[in-house]
Amino acid sequence: MSTQERNEIRARDAWGDPASSRSARSTTGAKPGGDRLPRPPGRRRPGLAVIAVLLIVLGAAVAGLLALRIDERVPVLVARNQIGVGQQITAKDLSIARMATEGVTVISADDASQVIGRYASQEIPQGRLIDAGMLNTTGLLTSGQAAVGIALQAGRYPASGLKPGDVVQVVRSVDGNGKVIADRGIVGIVNEPSEGAFGSGGNSATVVTVVVPERLAPAVAAAGMADQVSLILIRRGDLAGAG
């Protein structure tokens, strides 16, 4: 080896060979994992986005249907308080409620004039929707009929009690013998025992108004005053079915 070649080798050792430096850095300075490929971005799920959109649309549709349903409610007539059988209905007996009328037989609040002045053919509880089937053009006191009030002590009427519209037989009981005074009467008003109602024995009594044929009313009234009347229940009913 010539002197010039030896001088070149020394110079490379002193200053460092760039090629050898790159080789050294590639083998000793490399970071762990530096040769790994970059992680791909997370995959999107279009199915979830579609479901979310559908839920939003469905919610909006339901809200729209509910709004339409509310708008379909109309004012109808209901009983403001309890209306008895045969009672003539006045404006004070009626109230107005809003409801959907699909599949329900009701009377619109605009048709109140068709109800006022008519008679209840059955007992109408407070808050009950009113329909044409509950109404009659006549009350209990039709032509040829009379209403008689009778004070009845316990044992002179069924233990289950009497209700407006019940069909009864009026019997006069004397010395254990019974005689039919009125074969058919209709119970109008029933007032339960109170301090102001007493039978002949001084005991509290239930006062019942019974509608009977006018020609029989005097005999029924006289027997009632003598505390000789008993009522036999023939049929539970209402004014519409009592004819």
C-alpha cells in the first residue's frame, strides 16, 4: 500500500465516513417499532347513522300524529251532576268536555238544545257522556199518571233497596193479609232514611215516590198514610224499559 493510500484511510478515520455513519445510525439509532406502518383510521359505520335518522323521523311523525289527534277532539255534553230517572234535564245539569268521538255515540255541545227539557230515561252518573239513548221526550208523569209519596219502614221493600225506574207492585197489608192496590207502579225518587222522615211508629223511614195510574192514587196515598203499604219489586229497569 502506498503512502498516499494510508493517508486517505487515516483521514477517513479522523473525520468519519458519511456512508459508514449512515450505516451505523441505521443499525444503532433506530427506535423500536419505527419500521411499523401507520395505523389506518377507524372505520365508519353507515348503518348506525341510518338508524339514527330513522328514529328522528319516526319521533317527528309520532309527534305530528298526536298533535292531529288533539286537534280532532270536539266539545261534547256530559252530566255535571247525577241525573235521576225521569228527571227533566236543565242547562245546570250539563257540562262540556273535549274528547275524540271516533266510535263513540255522543251529543255535541252545539246540540245542547236537543237535551235541555227532555227527561232522563235512566240514571246518569256525574261525568257520564250523554247520548240520545238516555233521553225521553216525556217523564214519569205522562197523561193519566199520578205521583204518590210513601214513607216505608224497613221490611216493606226489598233489602237490596229501590232505585229510580224500578217497576213495583203496590200492596196494602192489613192483619197479615195483602191486597194489591196497584198492579204496576214506577219508582221515581228514593230518599234514604233521615231525621225528618218517620213512619207511623216514629221510626225513620225511606220516602219513595211511586208513579201509579191516576185512578188508583187516592187508595195508594191512604194506605201509605196508614203505614200499610209494601212495595214488591217486579223488575229492575229504567224509564225506557218500564213501558
